Amino acid sequence: MGYSRITDSEEERLAGVAMEEDKAHDHRKNNAKKRLRRVWQNEAVLRACAEEPAPNTSSGTSSLKSNGQ
């Protein structure tokens, strides 16, 4: 049995398929990074909301009351 040689056109097609797979891999990787950043941001917001608010000063609340009238 002899071996068959890959023709240039087949080689180009296979290289194109490999390039498309690389692009798809990069796209999925970038989407995963964006998703992870959103999760981190959501967790940071939840942590910030769970903390007790800072005590209000009397001058800060009085200025709000006078501005509201």
C-alpha cells in the first residue's frame, strides 16, 4: 500500500480550519474573561451593600434637611 500525499489545496483547507478553531477558542476565552469580570463586580456590589452604612454626621443630615425645603 502506498501513502497518499496531502495536496496543497487540502493543506490550505486544513490550515483554514485550524485558524477558525483558534479564532473560536480566542472568542470563547474572551467571553469567559468578561463573564468572570461581571461576576467579580456583582460580588463586590453585594459585599458593599452587606456592610453597615457609615454613621451620619449631624452637619450632613441638617444640610440635607435645609436643602429639601
